[in-house]
Amino acid sequence: MAHVDPRVARSRAAVLAAATELLAERGVAGTTIEAVAARSGVAKTTIYRQWPDQHALVLDAFDTVLPVTPAPDTGALRGDLLAIVSGLARALVSSPAATLMPALIDAAERDPGFADLHHREAARRHEAVREVVQRARDRGEVGDDVDLDDLLDALAGPLFHRRYVTGRPLDDRTAERVVDRVVAGLMRPTGHPAT
């Protein structure tokens, strides 16, 4: 592992903390490099050495509060999806990412450059679901006709709707109900081999 200069690590942490605070307070538009420099006390030139622009800094700040996690491997599709969806439900309730998400979505609607980065970031986060579905295919639990985009919508959609639209409780039981409905629609009947 490469040695990281402690001063660089400190300035990076200060910049990311300031960016996260500003995102929550002012949204993406208010999280400029200038504002982050003023809040963190780190020079703009130093910030630009680590992040080429505001987009990269915002996405990095978001990653600090909602890191990408590796795909779980419980040995069954239901267990894997439950681990992923429960983690998302908890993040939408208790993580700082929950307050940042609307700002990121708003920025993607208004800024084509940010929209492109946002979609690439979302695709990176969806890799865990793609991986567990591929393993389920390999085990014969599901067929090759599973539409991953529809699956992602069916898993995440209800959670986002509860968090940002209805305000209804969002907990592990909610995650379990969502996963069970999705898995019931995907699973091959017992005794029917994959074709």
C-alpha cells in the first residue's frame, strides 16, 4: 500500500467534510470549489490537485457517506438481495446520504455533465445487484430473461417512494417485504431445470 502524506490525508478529509456539509445545506449549486475552500480552510489550488472539478468533488463527498459495498454472497438470491436492500433502507433513514440524495438528483436534472457522472456512478453502485443475479442464474434460481433495470426499479423504487414521497416507515421489515415480492416473481418453480 502506498504511503500517503499525513498532510494530504488531513486536507482531503477536511475538504470532503466541508463538501458534505455544504451539499446538505446548499445543494450541489452551492457546493462550489470556492465555498468548499472557504469552509475547509484548504486552498483552492490544493483542492484542484485532488479533484479536477466540482462534479468529481461532489461525487467523492457522496461516496464518503454512502460507500459502494461489495456484493454479498449468502448462497441464495433472496439472502443476497435482502442484504443489499436492507443496507439501502438503513442508509435512506440514518445516513447523511439520505439528505444529500435529493440534491444529487436535482443537479443531474439541471446539469448534463453532472447527469452523465451521476448515471455512471449509479451504474457502479448497481454492480452488486448484477453480480448477485448472475450468481443466481449460474445456480439455476432465475432465468436469463431477468431484466436487470426492471429488477433494480422494483427493489429500490419502493424505498425511495417511502423516504421521499410518503414518509412512511422504512425499516428492515419493509426491505424484507420488497425483496420477497421481487424474488417471488423471479424464482423458477422447484423441479424446473434452467433452459
